[in-house]
Amino acid sequence: MTFSIVAVDEDTGEAGVGVASKFLAVGAVVPWATASAGAGVTQANTNMSQGPLGLDLMSRRVLPTDVVEQLLNGDDERDQRQIAFVDLQGKSASWTGDECLPWAGSRVGEGYACQGNILSGPDVVEAMAASFEASDGPLPERLLQALDAGLAAGGDSRGQQSAALYVAKEGGSYGGHLDKYIDLRVDDHAGPLTELRKLLSLHRLTFGSGGKPTLVRLQGNVVREVQRVLERLGYYEGDINGVNDAGTQAALTRYCQVENFEERLAAARERGPEWFDREVLNHMRSQIR
């Protein structure tokens, strides 16, 4: 009842899944990923326990082809399963049981696996694979592009309902304590992939993309503008004097705490208090237009 892509970025160590389905909250059932192993999916007649079991095997350097074989060995319902795994070295494997509802099948390549069942036809997984092979840039965006390509080629033959994007990266979570880098879900919506893209854009705005932030120096007219904006937004009550003083810094801190930009603020201040995140400044400007 689902189409998905499992993939890794060997350069960044990211492993993730993009999935869409005519199924309530598909993100709670299908995607699995850890920064220590890779990523996988459990779909069709899903046995969710095969997700964490597969990741555990890959963390012990079991190849994805052997992971699939071990998981399905002795499984009385293997012909109704659809599973796929990709390890951090880019090795991939996908299984589609003979009793999965048509159209069902997969396409695997270096660093990815695309699969689906109850699809409009094989063009769905072919379009996803072609999209991923031709794309570059951050893994989360590439996964979404592949899902968009699959939908454009027909997608789930029953329609749309939910979608999810899950990407693991070492230290990638808020605060850097877990590997849960991207964990976004649209559980019930007429256009879940459109909504999922909005969520990813909001995630990028709030937390950044993991790279170095684009910074602007807080001096002169830039400080005056920041003070005026913060005043309009209700955070600053001092003089509009272009001085990056303690009151201005305190107002910026309060603003970033309310808007959940703490990590962006902290990254900028690593360079010093005279620096600020340009994307956050652009967002502030848009709020008073």
C-alpha cells in the first residue's frame, strides 16, 4: 500500500527513508534508520519487528542481501512482505513477495532501493530511481524529489493520504544527543507530499541544514534594522541607535527562544556577539512586511 525510497549518503553518513501511501500515518509503520547501521523499510503485510532487527544485523556488518534472507527465513508470511535495506557502505537489497498486491516490485542501485505495492505500475519505482540517480545535494531533499517523481508517475493506485521523511545522522538531533536528524510526518492529508515539503522547509529554517550558517555582521545600519524589527515585534524597547549593546543582544535572544532559533543563534555566536544568522534576519524581515 506504499511507495518508498531507502538511501544513504556515504559522504555525510546520513541514512534515510522517504515514504508515501494511501494509509494512515505511514511514518509510524514503514521507515527505519540509524546512523550506526543504515536504513530500511517494512511494508505490504508489515512485520514492524523486521525493521529494528534488520538495522541491528547491519550494525554488525551483515550485508543487506543477507539481512533480507535472515529476516524472511522461517517467516510464514514472507510472500506478503515487502522489505528493503541499505547499509552505510551503499550496499542495498529489496524483497517483494509473490503475494503482494499488484503492481508490486522494486529497483535497487548503489546507495538506494526503491519499492512499492498497489502502485499504478512499474513506472513509479523506475521514476524514483531515475530521480535519485540524477539528483545531488542534501539527502533529505533528494528523498523528497524521488517521492515527487514517484507520485508524478502514478504513485499509490488508491490515492494519497500520508507521507514521511526520516533521516538519521550521528549527533544530528536537536541538541546533538541522538542521531534523529530529520523526523517529519504528514499523517492524514489530501496532498501529503506537498505538506511534507513545507515541513522540511520549516525544519531547514528553524534548525539549518547542518552546514556552516551564512552570517551577517551586527554593526551600523544592520543593527538599526534589527532594533526596528525587534521593536515592531515587541521584543525591544531601547533606542534605535545602531549599537549592538546588551539590550539588543537580550532582545535577539528572547526572539530566537520564542521562534525556536536557539541553535542558529548559538552557531552564529560561536564567531562572536557581533555576528547573526542571515536567514533568521530575512525571516524577521518577512514577519513585518
